[in-house]
Amino acid sequence: MKQNQIIAIFVISVTLILCAFIFSNAIKHRNDAANVISVTGMAERNFESDLIVWKSQFTVKNMNLTTAYAELKKQSESTRNFLESKGTAKKEMTFSAAEITKDYATITSNGNSISTFDGYRLTQQISITSNDVSKIEGISREITELINSGIEITSLAPQYYYTKMADLKIKMLAEASQDGCQRAKTIAENGEANLGRMMNCSMGVFQIVAQNSSEDYSWGGSFNTSSKKKTATITVKLQYQVK
């Protein structure tokens, strides 16, 4: 028998053996998909933010750029002194570079519109980042003192964050997994079966919304920054074998 024929017979024999093994394995596990419980575990935690970011900005306007700069610097120093007098540390404050824009006024005469230069507008933003949430909240409410002193300042709503979010998410994942496992056990026991090994798992969406609110959940996950007190939820999808 030629060597090529021997090799061909050997390859065919191995192929037949592999096919037989695959077929028998498929028959053996043909009902595995039916003997699976799919559940969703969930965990929920209420927590309070431990970091606040508050931004505000003040504006000056003058026909002369040098004069506008001088006025902006004066207001910047007054604002810094005000914040420090209220207990804000220097390291908590960040003053941005001045933003300069030219204002124009439109004058209409005899049906014709003419745009004329109306002065330089200089704006500077202040950002305060602090772990003393209550202190900065109080200062943000007292900003009218600066307005009464002649500083044209605009205060934005504070934003609230949580610096231990990574640890919180890990703890909630464990809780959601335990919840899902308990749900699967309950289903199996009520069906007079035993819960087997976990076959698959995946993390669902992590949501953070304001406490006691009707805030909508998002398919991509929500991350509320407008409320100090928040509620976090997370889901875990699990599949268990049933015996």
C-alpha cells in the first residue's frame, strides 16, 4: 500500500473518531440549555456626596482694555478676600485666565443697520473644589454679599461627587450577585430542583440618581451631580445550571 494511501486512511479514521465524539457529546448535553435558570440580581445603596464643586464667574466691561483689566483684577482680589473670609482655603480655589470679548451695538437709521464697537467685556471664572460640602454650600448662598458690593458675579449650581465610588461599586456588585444567587435558589427549590454551578454572569448598568426623586434611568447609566444625597443601583445578570 502506498504511503499516500496510508496517510489518507489515517486522516479519515481520525476525522470519523472526532465526529463521533462531537456527536455523542452533543447528545449528552442536548438538554443543558433547557436546564438553566437566568436571573437578575440587584443592589441599591443611599449615600451622601463627600466632594463639592462650585463655579461662579464675574464680568467687567469698559471701552478701554487697560481699564477693564484693572477693574477685573480689583474684583478678583475682592472675590478672593470674600471667599477666604468665609473659610475657603487658597488650595480650594482656582481662578481661570480672563476671557476677552468685544461687544458691538447695532444702530438702525433710515433703514440701515450699523454695528459699532461697544466696549471690551472681560470674564473670569472661579472654581472651588472642597470636601467640606456644607461650608461651600453656605458660601454659595451668601454670594449676594458680593453683588451688593458692586461685583457682577453669576453663581452656578453646585455639583456633588463621591470620592469612594470605586469601593461602593465593588460592594454593590457583591450584594447584587448574592441577591441573584438567592433568587435562583428560590426558583430551583420551588421547582424541586437543585442549583448547580454558575455558567455565565455579566454586569448591568450602574445608575446614580437623586434620592426620593422621579429621575429617569438611562440605558447607558445615569450619573446625577446636582443632588448631594443620591441613590445608586446596579444589576447583575446570572445564569445557573439546574440539577
